[in-house]
Amino acid sequence: MATTEAEKSKEYRARKKAELALLPPEEAAAIIAEKKRKKAEYDAARYEEIGDQKRATSNAWYAANPERGKARSNARYAEKKDEILAQEAAKRRAAIEADPEYTKKEYQAALKRMAANPELYKATRRAGDKRRREADPERYQQASRDRYWADPEKSRERGVQDAHTRRARKLEAGGQFTAADIRTLMEKQKGKCLVCLKPFGKNKPHVDHYISLARGGTNDPSNLRLLCRKCNMAKHAKDPIEFGRLHGLLCW
């Protein structure tokens, strides 16, 4: 039976490996290092010639085998993580030295990507937060405490916003608001509860959904009102028109 080229190549590599095993370790290591250097030089020169063709072939294979491609990429990254990160850091430093405006351009490009696909950005960010939290929970908790005590007021506002966002996401309600939206509402309502008309004073207002999330309302700023704790607890998820009539309000 005729020997195939693949079998010949396999036999040749096995023979060379056996020959290296007979040599002193230092000499064998030097030979292997020299072969790797020559191969790297050859690959670099060859890549210059067929770079586009090789990239096209590689992209076609990854498109046809997405799961295997992802597994291969993950395995390669895990094996050479430190080397890859060092290379990326070196490239970024070189780019910054060559162009002082590089970081500004990088930031603007990131903003454009976020604006083009905000949901993907948010999902990626949540996945990253979850991964870091599970990898080192103590460090994550300490970082959260540090952020809170750096600006407690802002942290409390963000906490209210995040709580409503999570609830809206759970109920598949659209919309999102920010702390700036709450401050705008405070100015419009002149610091008073929209039901009892009492000033909030030192008490924190409750963010109420005019049409509750449970009734199909959204988390959009246009559906928000600021109420005192007592009025918000009384309204809960009631119909806003019915609640207004019970409190003698024709409209609110």
C-alpha cells in the first residue's frame, strides 16, 4: 500500500523527535529554538505574500464553524493570555505615542458603537460585571463600598434608578430614566408631592410610575411622578384616574 504524504510527514517528525531525545537537553533546546526562529521568519515572509488570501480563508472557516472557532479562540487566549495582553498594551502605547489624540478618538469611537447598539453594550457590560463579581466577590464588594462612600448622594440616586430599571426589565417594560430626569421633575413639581402638595423637605421623594409597570406602563421619564412616601404607598399599582378621584384630584 502506497504511503501518503501525510504519513510520510508524520514519520519524519517522529524520527526527528527521537533524534532530539538522544541529544543533551541544552543542545536539543537550542536546535528547537533555532527551528522556531526560522519558521517564524518564513511565516512572516510568506504572510506578506498571501496575507489577504489567508485572512479570507480563515474568515470563511470561522463563518462555517462558529462554535469550533469560538472554542479554538478561547483555548488560544487561555494558553497565551499574558502574551496577548502584553502585545495589545504595547500596540496601544505605540499608538498613543504616535498620535496624542488617540485616546480621545478611541473614546469617541466607543461612544458611536454604544449609540449604534445600546442593548448589546448594556448586555456586555452586565455580563462583565457578573463575571468579575463571581471571580472575586470580596474585591467587587469593596469596590462598591468605595464608590458609595465617595459620593453617597449620587450613589443613592443611582440605586433608585437601577432598582426601577431592573423591575422594568423583569416586566419587559421599555424606557429608562436618569438622576438628571429626577432633578428635572423636582424642579417642575417645585419640591412638592404631586398628590398631597406637601413639600418633601429633608425626606426623599418616591419615584412613582403614573401608569404602573404592572398595568403596562413604561420606565420612561414621561411616565414618572414624584410622590411622598405616604402617597406612593397608598397609590401602589392603582389606576391613576381612579386614585386621583379618591383624593379629590380632577387631573394630576
